[in-house]
Amino acid sequence: MPSRSNDPVEQALRRGAAEVIEAVVAVAASNPVVLIDGRAGAGKTTLSRMVAANWPVAGRPQLIALDSLYPGWDGLDAGAERALHDILRPHARGLLSTWRRWDWEDEVEAEAYAVTPALGVILEGCGALNAASARVADVRVWVESPTPSRKRRALDRDGDGFRPHWDRWAAQEERHLQRDDPRALATLTVAIP
């Protein structure tokens, strides 16, 4: 994924995506599972989209963001549990499954999406990587980025919708890091400036 950009964030994301893709190839599976975890604004979504766009396995991957599963601003743990129960475990068992998108505006579950075990899965979001999910994943990624950079990117992206919830969400992330130690469970760490 050559780039002419001098932007250090873009360069780090491209290098990280190339490493993830190389790890997917090394798995030599037709339906690999990639988990991409990290704190808000670290670059998980962009990284996962880059990996999906250059997916090295036949068929397109099923790209799922935990943002679509968290049941509101206090739902980091519940979203991770929903992903494990509704997506990751059935996929590992070769079963077709479904998950429901969380409608943040109406604060209810919305439409359902199918997950086929025949295709790979990329699940990205804070909370994606814990002891239970690590057991059913082929490639486990932790995205590391300094807090000032993460906060600037997250608030530039989500603006006033996220600003009043930053500290509340960060406290849940901190509990996840202390309890689950996703950095230690990762097979790859991608550093984003």
C-alpha cells in the first residue's frame, strides 16, 4: 500500500494495515477473524477499513464496528458481550448468526445483520479484545495512540456528539484495559502518532 503522503498518521496506518494483512495471509484460513481494539480516536476504524479494502482472502470480509453494538454511552462491556455472543462464537462454530444495530438516536435495537461463517470477520472497537474473544480470533490487534492525539481526532470526527461523553467513555475504556489487558492479548500492536 504505497503512499505519497507525508502525513505521519496516514503512514502509520498504512504500515499497520500492511502488517495486519500479512498476518491474515499467514493464518491461511478462508474465513479469518481479526479483532482490532484500542481507545477512542486511536485509528481503529480507519485501520479496519484499510484492511477490509485490501483483504487478501477470497470474498469480502464482514466489517463490524462495536459502535454499532454498544447500547449507549454506558455500553462498552455490553457491546463487547453482544459481539462475542451474537457474532464471534457462532462464527467460530461455523454457524450463521445475526446481530442487531443499536440506534443511538432512538436508544433501541434496530435492523438485523447476518454473519456468515463462510467469510472472514473484522471486528473493531474498544472492548473487542478480551480473554474470551481472543480464543476465537486469528489476528488480534491493539492500536496505540497518545491521548492528546486520540482526543483531537475523536472530537474532530464526532464533535459535540462525543464531547460531553469523553470522560464517561474513557472511564469504561480504562476498566477494560485494567480488567482485560488487551495489549497483552494482541498479536500485533499498531502505533499511531
